[in-house]
Amino acid sequence: MNPVLIAGPTASGKSELALALAERIDGEIVSVDSMQVYQGLDVGTAKPTDAERRRIPHHLVDIVPLDDTYDAARFVADATAAIAGITARGRVPILCGGTGLYFNSWLNGLGSAPAPDPVLRAELEALSTEVLLDELARRDWETFDAIDLRNRRRIVRAVEVIRITGRPFSSQRATWPERAPSMAGRAFGLRRPAPTLVDRIHRRVDRMFEAGLVEETRRLLERGLERNRVAMQAIGYRQVVEHLQGIRGFRDTVELVKARTRQFAKRQRTWFEGQMDLEWLEIPSELEATTMADSLTRRLLEKPHGKSPTA
């Protein structure tokens, strides 16, 4: 078989399905997660456990030190190499995760935005978020209206591109072509009823704090977590850092992480529905991963096998 894609919002059950499916079709999992690549970000990113990694090989997990950065271009190169190795072993690559940009970059290629300018980037980093947003609003209202106003990293990048090119950032975002026809019947999205997904999110966040998210964050701060602007965007870590700084209490921090995760899951679902041609699997609340995997295995075996897409 050629690669299988499993995407969807956080806590929808992607990892459980990928594990069960891999056992049935002799697969290996390629993580499509922009945070699980970082070493040390374990509890807060719901990384596969050691037992799960022994059960099924996982790729692109724990591959980047905390003081390094990672982006879509590196993902495309690493994922392409991992997939080549998996297929060479006669096994099936299963790309599983929730980072839509990485999926689209692998399927359709990278956008054409200019490379970062270190000098300009340093200048912009020194400006306040309010000043950056003012410039973004004046020069590119469309991006200002759509961007996550709490995501300083993306705000800086948008202003950087505008200054380098002299054109609105919104006019330069990649226009993704239609998904490669060879992925028809092999790219799936998981969708659960909203109340079920909310309950799963809340239980996941509770488990993270019970598993030591606060202690893990404290250790990561000693290793320089705050200096990695990308890693600090991971939901959970920023909120716990603020808790450790005395900004809010423990219970309020837990509730804030739950709220941020719910918002993130909603944005993920909207993005995947609008940007990728997925075959959506409606998952009833009581359906287990093994049952889903059995059904999906039968569907895959019934599909004609096309040529693998290239990045």
C-alpha cells in the first residue's frame, strides 16, 4: 500500500486509530505534529509512550533539541526520507497528526514567501506587539483580520514578509492546488460530535496535569524553553509558565488550557475542512479504535492503489 493520511482536531482519536491500523496493515507512523518533534515536550504534546513506540515504529518524534527550530521545509524533507525508508522495508507509511500546514506542504509543496531576514527579524522582535499590529492593520487589513492576535510569532512573520516584498502578506500566501488524485480514498479526517470532543479534550488536559505537566514545564524552563518561540506556542506550556510566574493559580490555569485547547480544535477542524480534501470519518462516541481500524482496513483493501504523491 501507498501512504495513508489520518488528520483531524486534537483529542479526536487520531493516534489510537493510527496505532491500531498500523498493526493491521503492517504500517509505521510518521508524526505530522509541529510540537512532538521537540525533545522534552512530552506530557504537554501527548507524545506516544515508550510502550506505543515499541508496539509500532514512530518517525519524526523527538528529533529536534529544544534550542533548535523546526519548520515546514524541514518537515517535508524529513517526512519524505522517512516514507522512503518505510516503503523500502515493504511497510505502509501512516501520516498522522494535526498540523495542517505540514500535511499540505508535503502534498502540494511549499509556499513562495521569502526566507527570513535575521537583521530585520531582530528589529521586529524588539517592537511591541501593539506596534506590530498597528503596522499590520495599516498595510494588510485582510491578514490583520484573520491572524491569531495572540500568536506573536506569526504577527512578526507577516510584518517581515510585508517589509521584504512591499506587498500584503495575504496576497503571498500559498494557493494550494487540489490534492493529488493518487490520495483519493487514502486521506481521512476524524470527526466526533462536539460534546464528545469537548469531553475528550477536558479529560486529556486533566491527565496531562496529573502526569506532571507543571513539573515538566519547570524542567524545560531550566533548559531554555522560553527562548524557543516556536515551542512556547504549544498549548499548555505557555499557560503553565505564566502559572509558575504567579500570574494565575493552578485551577484557573487548568481551565485556561482546556479553553485554549477547545479553541484550537475548532480552528483545526475548520482548517482541514476548508484546505484539504479528506474523506471524513464520523466517529460515534462509543466507537473504539480497534473497531474503527477494522473498518478502515477493509476500506483500504478495497481501494485501487495509485502512485504515491511527491512533495
